[in-house]
Amino acid sequence: MRRLVATLAAGTTLLAGCSTSEPTDELQVSESVTAASPATSPGTSSPAGTVVPVGATVTALVADPKSRTLALATDKASVLLLSLDNLGEPARTVALPGPATALSLGSDGALASVGSARQVVRISLPSGSVSSVPVDGTPAGVSQAGDQTLVALQDRKSVDVVSGGRSQRQISGGLFSADQVLSVGSNAVVLDRMRTALFDVNVGEGKIGAGQRAGAGAGQAVTDRFGRVLVTDTRGGALLAFATGPVLLKQRYPVPGAPYGIAYDPKRDLAWVTLTERNEVVGYYVASGEPQEKYRFPTVVQPNSVTVDPDSGRVLVASATGGGVQVMQP
């Protein structure tokens, strides 16, 4: 039986934040660091549920239960909007200043990171109206923190704090790359895929705090209702659970198959993880002492991204090769 590995096991490393622009890492085993990427999927699959063709390659997706809208980022300069209650209806197209590299939910809609345009675009849902904020860097991920918006600036190795429609300050130190930022209650964390580590962000003091190694190659991260951060370790084949303030690894659970995409259902305490090496998605119950596999479904080819509608429990998986959006009801 696959078992949980506690955070005190050998190999867990605490990383101290530093203020130099070129941080060093004593445990770095290669002079050339590269971020983990999804494994190449088998070329064919027999997906469960139904598949909705969208006529585009989907790079990210989020389900907004409040407006009953599914937002899909594509490899084009647009986001597609579908009704969660009638996915067969034609999609509405929202033009962007460039392709969205990431999507997240804000207080009143979707937040699109448009790296090529150095902008964060707020898409009101369900109307589809847009407003944008320029940032001094390449945005890779966005998170809403009260009346502030936190932006991970990949090239600047920092977190931008946006308020009142403009950048207020940047928080940096000790990062190789800033790829995803998440708000966790009064705390925030930033995922550094190059260093494959998770770091605390003290927004009030404007500091990057201590961090901890996130496996052998971190993929994606989400937060859960217990104040934890769940991270897929793509290279290491595991699901990781971190406490925050300070960041501390609490759980490591083996997940073979190159786990990458992840979504969390707060009503059912299910973490949905895509396995791109196998064209599968697995639902883990994460409210107990260790993750418990509850569901496993075959997916569309190259299932790089996943989201969940917490109202219905439906799981939606997007193909990164143009194979549409798969919809499953566990």
C-alpha cells in the first residue's frame, strides 16, 4: 500500500530567503536549472464522460460557480466563455492583448496573466467585459488577496502588489523564478518552479520569507479549505501538502504518472490531479490523515489542466492538443 511520507523524513530541506539578485542553492545538482513541464501523453485515449469541442487549444481553465461560467484560455489572444449549465451552447470570445499564460478566479471574475503584453486582464463574469493593469514584468500567475492583487512576475523573480489599478511595490529575494502566487488566509506563498520550492510571502513587510523544497520538480499548486497548499511534484511523482506561515511540508503521497494539473473541490475535499503520462485524472480525498484515492478516469489526450464545479461536483479536463474539454460527473 502506498503510504504517506511525513515532512520530517530525510530529504526535506528548508530554504532561507535572501536578498541577492542571483541566489545560490547548495543543493542544486545541475548548473542548468529547468522548470518541470507536463509529460508527453500517449497519442490516443478513450475519455470518460463527454467531450465538448471548443475549436481551440486550451492552455488553462477555471470554473466560476457564482456566475456559472467556464473560462478557457487558448493559445490565441483570447479567452472563451461557456455556460457551466449548458456547455453545448456556442462559446463567447473575449479578446486579450496576447495569449493568457494563466487563469485564476478573482472577486468578480477571472484574472488572466498576459505575459507577452506585460498586463493582468480582469474579465468580469458573466458579462465578459475587460479591464487591464500594466505590470513591470512578465506575469505568470495572479491571486486576489482582499483589495490587493498579487502578481507573480516570472522574469523579475518577484511578486507585484497591485492596488487601485496600479502597481504599488514589488517583493523579491531568494527566487530563481516566480511562477504562481496563492493567497492563503492572511498569508501568501509563491511557487518557484526553477528552484522547485515554495516560499512564504510577507505582503505587509514586503519580504520573501523562508521556503521549502517542493519535490523534484513542482508543477501546479492550489489551496484547500484547511489553509494548506497542495502541489503536484511532476518529476518526483507525488502530491505534496504544505502548511503556511511558515511554509512546512506536512504530507507527501506517491502519485505515479507525472502529476501536473490540479484542482480542489472545497465541498467534497477532493483534489483532482491530472497524470499526463497516462492520460488520466485522479480524485483524492484530502481531509483525512493521508490522501485517499476515490476516483480515476481516462482523459482526453494531454490533460494539462483541470478545474471543478463545486456546486455539481463535475470535473472538467482540457486537452492541450486541441482535443476539447472533457466533462465528468463522479
